[in-house]
Amino acid sequence: MSDKNPEYDFTWCPGCGDFGVRRALEFAMEDLNIKTERPMESNVVVAGIGCSGNTVHLLEGEQPYGFHGIHGRSLPVAMGTKMSNPELNVVVVAGDGDFLSIGMEHIGPQAARNLNITAIIMDNGVYGLTKGQASPTTTQDTVTSSTPFGKQESPVNPLDLYLTLGVSFIASGYSVKPRDLAKLMLQGMEHPGFSIIHVASPCTTYNDTFTQLKGSAKLGIQPTAWAIPSDHDTGSKSAARGIIDEGGVPLGVVYEDTSRPSFDAVFDTIRGNNKQKDASDLLAIFDL
Ligand code: SF4
Ligand code: MG
């Protein structure tokens, strides 16, 4: 836990995937600071609710600014932060429960705006903090504390959803390789537009999928995580769809569209093309 926030006593369970995601985020922000020659204070981490949202309190070392907001509303908070100061590197950290349930309605509008922020989604297929209820990504028929007869809904496919909604940078990663994950996060931060890094981050208490992700020759389990081939055309939507349709957890950049201006760039242009009004201009409208 950060020395700068000693009064906050939340901690993750042993082995939780979120530890690896936190480390990757620390690496990525440090790497970005070196490249841009900017201080850690130029980063703002906006957190959703749930175990993953506590990342904002549990970062170690030099501290960015942080905001732990209300359930499902990390994207509107991130939009306000970014648009009030576009120089900031704004990063959302949220889980599948927060981002893909109550928060899902905000993904489409930010994709349409191409809001220049990075969202890191820790997907453990469960609501961990509230004791293991089914989340949007829990697989069908799974028995949880909220689905005693098995979950009846189809699971959301997050990568498919992001691509459909027009998110301009989509990557998929895995919590056990923080260095590899940090590279994806850095790419997302440098992308001029809305980027989402979707991370398989197992919950060791309620939905431990580490063995399935890594596979086990001893148990005859094929790994669900697989590396996206190096010749994948990240600029092609149909190639991205092909990667997603393969199933499992692809590792790498799935899709990237650099052709669209980011929302802050659009506003810069509008400001440049229009004379700034002062109070007398506004009062003149009313012909007082
Ligand atoms: Fe991690 Fe699950 Fe524990 Fe939450 S409940 S800290 S997601 S292992
Ligand atoms: Mg979750």
C-alpha cells in the first residue's frame, strides 16, 4: 500500500490477478513519464467500484492523482478530467462488474467521441468485492451466490462489444505477465483516442481461472490464453473480428484506428475557429 494513503486498509486476497495489473500500470506510467519527460503528477487514475477500483489506493512508489468515483461512472469522471486539462494522461481502472454492467451505457458515447483516455478493465467474471455474485462476463449456467440454479443470461463478449461500439484501440492481456501488459497499456496511453486494455485478472477467492488461462498438461487442460500472431493486421476491423471469434483470451493488440481525431483535438479546432466570447458578448445576446 502506498505510504501516501496509510489510512486506507483494503487489501487484495493472496494471488489476486489485480496485483499483476497494478504492477503493469506502475510500469506503464513510469515508462510514459520517461518518454514524455513529465512528472508522475501528470497522470490521473480514475477508479470504478469493486476490488479492481482499489488499484487507485494500492499503487506503490511515486503517486499519480487519483479519483475513486461512484459505481459505473468512471468514464464520465474521466471525460471531465481529460477535457478540463487535455495535457493529463487519464487512466480508468474498473472491473467487469462496474464497467460492463451499470457502466456499459457510457462506453458507446465515449467511443463516438473518441475520448482520449485509456481504460484498463480487470475481468474476473464475478463481483468479487460483494462476495462472488454473477457479473456480465460470468459464463452461462455458472452457479454463484446470486445464481443458485446457474446463470441464465448469455455472457457479454467485451472485445466484441468494444469493436462494435467503435472503440479506436482495443487490446487484450493477462495479469500474470506485468511487463507484457505494461507494453499494451503504454500503447493505449499513446494512442490518440479511446483505448481499452481488457485484462483477464482472475479472482482467486470466487472464480480462480489461472489454470484454465495457463493450461495444464498434467490435468489435460488446454490454455485459453493465446498470443495474437505477429502478422495480425491491427488496422483491419474484419481481421480483429476474426481474432475475437477465435474465442479464449487473445493476447496483444486486437484493433487500432488512428484515422479519427480525438475529442480534445476536435475541441482545439473548434476553439481555434471561433472567437472566444467574454461577458459583454454574452450579455449583448439579451439586448439589455
Ligand atoms: Fe481479488 Fe477476488 Fe479477493 Fe477481490 S475477492 S481481492 S477480485 S481475489
Ligand atoms: Mg469483477
